[in-house]
Amino acid sequence: MPNVLVVDDDHTVREVVVSYLRAGGHEVLEAGDGESALATMRDARADLVVLDLMLPGIDGLEVARRLRETSDVPIIMLTALGEETDRVVGLKLGADDYVTKPFSPRELVLRVDSVLRRAGRADEPDASVVTDGDLVVDAARHVATLRGERLPLTVREFDLLRYLVAHPGVAWSREQLLREVWGWSFGDQSTVTVHVRRLREKVEVDPTRPRRLVTVWGVGYRWEAA
Amino acid sequence: MPNVLVVDDDHTVREVVVSYLRAGGHEVLEAGDGESALATMRDARADLVVLDLMLPGIDGLEVARRLRETSDVPIIMLTALGEETDRVVGLKLGADDYVTKPFSPRELVLRVDSVLRRAGRADEPDASVVTDGDLVVDAARHVATLRGERLPLTVREFDLLRYLVAHPGVAWSREQLLREVWGWSFGDQSTVTVHVRRLREKVEVDPTRPRRLVTVWGVGYRWEAA
DNA sequence: GGCCGACCGTCAGGATCTCGTAAGAGTTGG
DNA sequence: CCAACTCTTACGAGATCCTGACGGTCGGCC
């Protein structure tokens, strides 16, 4: 779910870092120089930037400075050994962490997770585990339990449930749910209707009288916190 | 007192590294080539291996591969400058860190400490022996037993089983398993499918109706704790 | 060296499950 | 009572998974 932008001119380094981050469950964007890094941030927005100090054209420090003009996005600096002074400067510019080359990709992933966790508090609820009373939805394990029993949910049902429970009390239109859960910008809204029904069948005590996944007439659906 | 095994064919390099590590409070073992490195590990067991890539006879990559067959011992690779491809390969083989020559001995000691710290912290899900009811998976001895009987597992099957049992309840995608168990960053995902099938043949009571190594539709596989 | 078996990765066919869609019945609000 | 909206059911297409088979590779053994 969280987007990470990796900026490094070395293709090999990028490849390794990107694959490790993907394995850690991150969406990853790439940029080979400062220009495209800034462009990517304008267009796509990342939740964190891994930024090499040494870049062709605009260097890493300048990229960091410009990013800071418009955004509070966390930055992790990649510095070569012995760039002690640059390291200090980088931190002064507001980098949230730094890693010296050569580094272990696994360590980098740990730092990314750590920084995101720190920064994540202010962001929207994107926790790995969301709960509502006796209901627990664990995204990492891909397990949802109700009163301790595992719910046999399909992927779509799981994603839908997770989204709704993560935002209790909010009424969503079918169109919004299609966009947020399905990732579609168009589509038949009855798709949502049917999936809500199937989900009720598994989540509600009495599916004909929904208590938690309720209909908001003329609007859509809402998750009522227990 | 952690044991560190230093493998390098250059006597001078070894001498320097060893003395620095001893100064840093480590017990140190030495080996001048791959053969004796593997022999040392069989007899003495080190908690970490500092491994030169270029070795006479069996080279460093091969040594790392063989070590990984029976052990999760952390490995720090020593690479000459410009061995970019080897570096990537080394990391894929599961090296925990790498240091490029020429390096500062002090830097190496810092990295040894760092890796040992990391390895020590993560020892819970990475214990040498993982169990689940009547199933015991012993990584150190490379033996898995079910109801007291030894399972005739191949290397791949063993690694897969071990990884799954070490993380019960977690749903893994084939891609994640390829990365974590196979160490690949790409590859045919049907490889995982087939190995899961073969593993079921040996682990499940009724392989056609898996109870422990279950498939999570649209996601991948999960180990259900007994 | 040459044979052999164990193991591995790949592939294709068939079985199974999920998802989106449509269509009719039911319900709500005006 | 009507129109708009929602619920329910069913079904076929497509995605996903299982299974068996095949060729290649590696190490051990003759």
C-alpha cells in the first residue's frame, strides 16, 4: 500500500533495492536522476523517498531541498562511505534517516518500515491490522476473524471488509468503493451490491437484518462500529 | 562470546582482520580456502562468517551456497571493487552485508557487530528449531520429523516447509515464497505450486484435502498451526 | 568416462473456484 | 401507488489451481 520512490542513477542498485522493497510489501516507483524524481513526485506522490546523494544533474541535496518546499515526505538518504560532511548536511536538510553505501538491502527495508511507522501516525489509518470489537482484519496474514473464528473470505470480500472496517461510520457510495477497493474508475455498480451481499452472508449474524454493514439509502453503505 | 570465522586466502588480510576482531571482543576462527571453511563450520560452528569472494578452489559464492544449505549463519561478503555482478549474486544468495576492498578494518568490525545485533534480535521467528504440534523442523541438523518419523524431504522442500512453519497463519504469495525461500527476485511461480504439491504428498495425511499447508485462493499458501 | 537415479523447473490439460453481469423480486420514500 | 433503489439468485466467462509428465542437471557409482 505505501508508495516508495527510489532515486539512484545506478541501475543495479535500483534493481536490488526495488525488489527487496516489493518483497516487503511496498509499492515502488523509480527514478534515475533528480529531474525525473521531482517530476514523479509532482505526478504520483510517494509516501517515502529513498534518495541517493550523488546524482547526475541536480544532486540529491538539491532534490531534497526542493521536495521540502512543497512536501513533508520522509526522506532516507543514501551516502557513500566517507561522505561524512554531506551526511550531516543531509540531515540538516530534513532527511529522516541515512544509510551508507555499501548497505544491506534488508537493513534498508527495515529503515523504510521504521520511518514509515514513525510518519504513519499522522497519515490515514493504514495499519496492517484493523479491528472492530470481536472482528479482526489482519492484512499481513490475510486473515479475518469474527469472535475468534476465521472467516472464509475471498480476496475481494477481504479487501472490501478491510476498507470498510478501517473507516467506521463513513458512508461510501458504490462508485467510491469501486474506485478505492476495486481500483476502477468506472464499472457496473451492481458489482458492489452483490459483493456486499456476499460479505453480509459471512459477517452478519442475521444477513437479512444487517447490523454492521448497513445500507445508507440513496447513498451506499456504511460500517457501524460495534 | 560470539565466534567469527574469517575466510580469505590472503594471509595479510586475515591477520589484520583477525586482530581487529579480537580487539573488538570476538572469538575468531580462520580459514584460507573454501574447503577448510566448510570443514571448520562443520566442526566448530561460527555465529558469523566473513567471506572473501575470490578464493582458490571452491569460490566464495559456492561456499555461501553450501553454508546456506544447512545453516542460517549470517554472512558478510568481501568483494573487490567493480565486482558489481558478484555483489548482486552474493546478496541473492543470502549474504547479510558486503564490504568492498579495500576496506577499513574498523568499518568491518562495525558491520560485524551490526549484523550480529540484527541476527540476535530476529532470533524468534528464525529459531534453529521450529515446531508445530507433532511436526518438528530442525534447521541446524536439517531434519524434519512428523509424529517421530523422519520425513524424506529434499532441500527445497525442507526450506519451504521450514519457512512456512516458522510463520504459521500467514498467507504468502508465490512471489514472496520465491523470494524468501528460493532467493529469486523473478521466476516462474508454478515452481512454487509444484513444490507445494510435492511437500503435501509427504506432510499431509490426505494430500488431496490439505489441512495444514492450505491454499489461499487468489493469494498463495498458508501454514495452519495444528 | 559413462550410466543411473534423485531432484528440480517447466509446461499443458483439466478441474475448481471466483467474479462480474443480468434480470426479476422486493423494499423504500414520496 | 409509483418510481427509484436495493436485494436476491443464477450463470457463464475467466482466473486460478492441481496434477501428471517431461527433459535437464548434478552427484554418486560402476
